[in-house]
Amino acid sequence: MKDFPKKDGKAVLSYEDKQVELEIIRGSENERGVDITTLRERSGLISFDPGYVNTGSCLSSITFIDGEKGILRYRGYPIEELAESSSFLETSYLLIYGELPTPSELEDFAAKIRKHSLLHEDIKEFFNGFPRDAHPMAILSSVVSSLSTFYQSEDENHEDNFDRHCLRLMAKLPTIAAFAYKKSIGQPMVYPDNSLSYCENFLKMMFSVPSEKYQADPEMVRALDMLFVLHADHEQNCSASTVRLVRSAGSNIYACIAAGICALWGPKHGGANQEVIEMLEMILADGGNVKKYVELAKDKTTKFRLMGFGHRVYKNFDPRAKIIKNACDKLLAKLKTSDPLLDIAKQLEEAALKDSYFIEKKLYPNVDFYSGIIYRAMGIPVPAFPVMFALGRLPGWLAQAREYDGEQKGKIGRPRQIYIGPVLRSYNQ
């Protein structure tokens, strides 16, 4: 928003015999911060903030989070309303371009994405070069990075060309993900079907075979579309910040998104729903004794903790979890899936929601808990869970990169440090 940030007073830093006045700025949701852009120049000091958890790295109008109140909004729209009424492509347009599209704009956006869904035939050879047991995130990041070799003649500084790169990535990422899965199980790759919706097309590429007809379950399509909406952006998280940082070097958008995929791959970021399933498998292997592991999680003398409960950002509840829980219940009822892991998950959920320990500490099931269950019910293999996360998060990454390009003072990212190594010493002594 052009009228923000506003100046909102001054903070005074006092040390030794010096005083430095620093501007306090305020955003449109009344978040306040101390502007330290001139701190080193005026004082000789830098801020020390490992993980940058107290550092605002940019001004952004994309996503607003209030972790204390459990609020998540894209461009001002509550996530609850978007999950209920919007679609993934409409939400993607909103994130990338700043406003909801008109019906004709949305149809044009969807049509352009369909136009770019095929991969260059030479890219198929890359899949043959990967080991069969290669991690799907390694394949995804590698192939995305390689796209820059196929589309290297277009100047990204021209907005129309950047938009075309965005459309290509939105269109091709599902194809790349599905091809990687088919390669891993020894089945033929299924080409995109542009008569289908975005999520229908992806499910068909994942699960159909040439010898049989395939029709995606409408409830599964709706659940997947909603999951993608819920994952589409989450402010300045590790992968979004990575995309911005790489973009700040002037790197092409394919390199930026590949870097974001690599950041998301980490178990502390995009691998959380995979850890949920691994935890459920561990409980099942121990006889399915849910009560035992609930008590272990409450015991401070043990290192065990329940994966998929609580959230680093949301101190009350994860607003996405409430939405996805209903979708999860509907999908499981529709599919009538018989899976002992899902039975254990339901027992864990029930136990945690009733136990005073979890209620007092606000350790509610989060989006990773339910998304892992849904992906398993759909038949998505566990190693591909982070890939599903990447498919949903792509429009947020593109929006972050596009916003960075529009910043008048877009500087290359270059954090400072406090050096704690050896002082000057001589090599010849």
C-alpha cells in the first residue's frame, strides 16, 4: 500500500556516551518496527538476530499473519473465505498480481497456464539420468533449474516476459512432479490433459495408466485444490526469504524457484507432514499404543514430541488446520479408506483435543498433521509430500519475487555477522 509504512515516533539507542535516534515505522495492520537501515553508519553497531526472527527484511503487501490471534490473510482476504469460496488458480492470481481476477481474467490466466503444461521433449531425458530412488525434491529442483536453459533468450526485466515465466512455472511444475513419480515406480509418463482443471490434470498425470480409464474423485480434487490454497503463501518463511535473497542477486526466476524448493525440502520446513506419517508408523510398530505416546509427549524428561501439533508462528491455533480438518473428515468418509495409520491419527487427534495438558499449552493439530493424513489417503507417497507443498507454495514464491522486483531500493541481500574467530596471526611464525 502506497501510504505505508508510516512514521510512528522514534526509538533512542543509548550506549557509552552516544545516543542514536531511530525511526519507528508502522504498517497497515499496525505492526511496528525500528528502522535500523542507518544504524551501522551512524553508530558503528549492527543488530544481532540469529535466524532473523526479529528482523523485518522487507516491506510486503502479500500476506499478513497474526500468530497470537490465529489470523492469516492473503492480500487482505481471510484464508477462511478463500478456502471456502476461491480456487487455487484464482488465489494464485490474487497473490501474484495483487487483486482478485475478473471472470474473464481468470479464464485467460487458466487458459495461458494450460498452454504451457507440456515439457520440452528433451527434458524427459533428464528423468532417465536420475537414479530410480532419487528423492523427488532433488528431481524437482534440478528440472526447474534446467528450465532456464530452455528459456534463456527472454529479458526478465520486461514485465510481460516475467509473467510468461510465471505462467510456465505454474503450468510445468505439476507435470515435472508427476513425471518424477511415474519414473520412480516404473510406469510410463502421462502427458497433461488440457481439458481438465489444474488439480484434475495433476491427479490424472500421477495416477492414471495408458491401459485404463481414469476419473479423479471430485472430493479428492476439491480437497487438493483447498490444500494448495492453504499452502499458497505464508509470509517471510525460510523458502520465501530464500527466493527473495536469490532474486536480489539478479538471478533468473527458475533459479530462484529451484532455490526455494531446496529450502522447502528441509525437514524443519516442508518436511513436517512427512514427519507426521513417520511418527504414526512408529506408534503402529509399537502396537498402536496411542496413550503411551501422549504421555511421553507430556513427560519433560523425554525428547519425544508429537509431530503436527502446535506451530512456531501460531501461538493460539493454526487457522488453516480448522479448515483442513473438515476437508479431511469429508474425504476419509467418502473414500472409506481402511488404513491403521489413519486410525491412529484420529485417536491422537481426539486424545490431544481432550487432554488438559495440550489444551493449556494450545498444542492443537496443525495444517501439517491433517495434510499428511489427506495425502496418504490420496495415495501420495510419503517422500513426495514436500513436492505437494512446493506445488501449493509456488504462487507465493512468484509473488515474493515479483514484489522484490518492484522495490525501488531493492538491494542485494548481504547479512552482517559478529566475528568470533582468531585475531590476527602470522603464517610464518
